[in-house]
Amino acid sequence: MRDKIAIIGGGASGMLAAIIASRNGAGVTIYERMNRIGRKILATGNGRCNLTNINLKPDDLQYIHGNDIEFANHILKQFTVEETIIFFESLGIAHKVEEDGKVFPMSDQASSVSDVLRYELGKLGVEIICDTEIKKINKSGDRFKIIDNSGIEYFANRVIIATGGKSSPNLGSNGSGYKLAKQLGHSIIKPFPSLVQLRLEAPFLKAVKGVKFDGIASISADGHILKKEEGEILFTDYGISGPPILQLSRVAIEAIENNKQPMLEVDMFPNHSYERLLDLINLRFSYQYDGPLDFSFVGLINKRLIPIVLKESRIYDVNRICSEVSDKEIEQITKLLKCWRFKVIGSQSWMHSQVTAGGVNLKDICPNTLESKIVPDIYFAGELLDIDGDCGGFNLQWAWSSGYVAGTHASLSLYKGN
Ligand SMILES: Cc1cc2nc3c(=O)[nH]c(=O)nc-3n(C[C@H](O)[C@H](O)[C@H](O)COP(=O)(O)OP(=O)(O)OC[C@H]3O[C@@H](n4cnc5c(N)ncnc54)[C@H](O)[C@@H]3O)c2cc1C
């Protein structure tokens, strides 16, 4: 009988680990709490699966976050973006590179990525046990006893824990991996949601819900700008959303976790300097000098924003005619449109977040093999670890690379000394 590797969690990292370990000759079983493996992959990239990003270069880790970025570098170098693309090409996924280095399957279907992984697992004879949530892992002699939610016991020589974080629990990752890691003596860096919409403190949100614009958003705390992003921004009834906001969410929530008050600043006219916008508004006012103040903004900004922008600029009498508006008031409006400040009071729930920041403390894990330093023969992979990435294919790359490393070293360790 082949020595067995148990993989807890059939997500991106668990499936990759299973393929590599099985190719190395190990007997592999995946335990998955959902009724099928790879559920989350189907939802990635808006159903297209942004599977990696060619801008992620070794030693350039601007897109990767966590308490030990060098740790992530060790892992990403062992299974690079190029190797990932070749791996998926070999399974049948022709790829294409889109804007900002994002890599997608040529089919534009996330299901094709999960299909080829499942097909390869089947070909290799990997056993897949679904509808099974692992609740406990105990060392039992030189093996591990793995106990599921029905009390059924399974045995394995090596265990790879690849249960994901807490984000989007409807897709399987319900945070149970942290409990397993803790039971085994590992410490956890407090998880918090990332790539998530932000909640703002503002009385008018319901009135502007659904208003979209192309702008620049930045997060600051303690008077310092922490991060800036550009793109389509969307007001919602709880706050703000859109790709730039998701990218900013990590620094905003991290600031709150550190008891700081993050502020969001929005520039609604990124292609106009302050002076140019001031000139433009003055020009519009001069054309419409006898027209109502609020009407002079029709065609410049979304109509639903006009009364709010004026009120937030401390201009309360909107029925005045343009010629009655002072230079100072025009400057106030221009300043608001270039730098609208909001207090960030939190984020949407785990259900809405795409990735979990924080996780299993990397101090407890070997940076070359992903083996636990606390319990030998236990390995970790994926989002469960204290590493996360920006939006754009970086999180799946971390899942593939860490799955590769855990699968490789768990399987090779079976033959050590034989
Ligand atoms: C909507 C959405 C879109 C995304 N789009 C992208 C994208 O386009 N590109 C990108 O790079 N990243 C994207 N991500 C992030 C990316 O999908 C994840 O970072 C990645 O899937 C993490 O892989 P993982 O294997 O660590 O965890 P997961 O994929 O979450 O898999 C963990 C698995 O473990 C199972 N499990 C959990 N606990 C147990 C247990 N106790 N016993 C048994 N099974 C268990 C879960 O059911 C799950 O199947 C997206 C995320 C979401 C939510």
C-alpha cells in the first residue's frame, strides 16, 4: 500500500498539492466539506478565472501582503508564474494575457480550469471524499488520525491543511482551518477581510446609491496616504465599491485593526488639475450666469450627486442664480470634487470579501517546504497562511505555488531515509 497524504480542502491549493504529490508516487486523498471540489474557482474572475499575473516577478512582491513577504518569495520562486502557465497549458488551458498582466484561460470559463484539475486528479487516481468537514487531526503513533464531522476516522502519514481563509464561506472556506491549526499548536495572526467593499460614514449614501464615476481613490491614516488606486468607483447604500476600492480595502481595514481612523479621499476629476477644474466651473457659471446654481452642474456630474456635492461644499441655498455664487464658494465646490473625504468605518462582511488577510503565523512554518515547525509531517498551503495578494490573479498564484511546494515536500518526505 502507498503511503498516504491527506489533503484537507479541495480548493485551488489543495488540488494543486494533490496532483503534485500523486505524480510523485504518493497515495492521496482529498477531504472536502462541500459537495464538490473547486467550488471557489468557478466564481473567480467573474466566472473567467484570472489564474495568475505576468507582472508578479521573483523578488518583486509589491502585489503580495502579509507579515513575512520574504517567506512568500521563497514559495513563489519554487513554482513561478511561467511554470504555472506551462502547468495549465499542459493540462489543456490555453492562456491569454489581458490588461495589467492578468492571465485568463482562452475559453474565458473558470469552469475549464476546475475541469482540467479534476480530470487530472481522476487520471492520477486521487481519492476525493466530499461532504466531509474535518474537525480534528491527532498524531497517532507515526500516523495522523483525521476525524470528520460524523466522527469517522481516517489515517494518513502526512497531512496538508489547505482549507482557505474565511472569505466567501458560501464557497466552502468557513475558517475551520484556523481551528485545526490552533488545535495542533499553531498561532494565528488575526484574520480580516480584504478585497472587499468599504462602509463609509455619510448621511446621504442612500440618495447616491448606484452612482458610478471614473476617479482616483486613496486611503490615508495619521495624515499619510497609504495607497492610491484609479478606476470605476461606485457609491452604494452602505458606502463605496468598485475595483479601486477593493484594492484599497486591505490598508483601510488593517488601519482599523490597528486602532487608526482611515479616511477615503476621492478625486472625481482625475484628468483635471484643481486649477483646470476651477476654470471649467467658472466658465460654466459665466455661460449660465442667470441660471440656477444646481442646473449649472447638469452634464458635468451625475444629477443625483449635485444637491449632495453642493451641501457637502457648505452651499445650502441651491436655488440661487450662478452670478450670486462667490469665488470662495466655487473654490469649495472644486475642492470637494477633487478631494472628497469620507470616514471609513469598516467593510462589508466575510461573505463579500474575496480574500482573507492574516492567518496561520508564518513563524510556525518552514519557509522552504511549508512543513509545520510545531508538528512535523503537517504541511500548510493557500490562503489559510498569513499571505494574501492584490486583485489580479495574485491570490490564485499564491494558492498554486504554495500547493505545489506543500505537495512536493510532503510527498518527497515519504521517501526520505527509505
Ligand atoms: C468571488 C471570488 C473571486 C475571486 N477571483 C479571483 C481571481 O480571479 N484571481 C485570483 O487570483 N484570486 C481570486 N479569488 C481569490 C482566490 O479564489 C483564493 O485566494 C483561492 O481560491 C484560495 O485557494 P485555497 O485553496 O487556499 O482556498 P479555497 O479555494 O477557499 O479552498 C479551500 C477549500 O477547503 C474546503 N474546506 C474548508 N475547511 C474544510 C474542512 N475543515 N474540511 C474539509 N474541507 C474544508 C473548502 O470547502 C474549500 O473548498 C477570488 C475569490 C472570490 C471569493
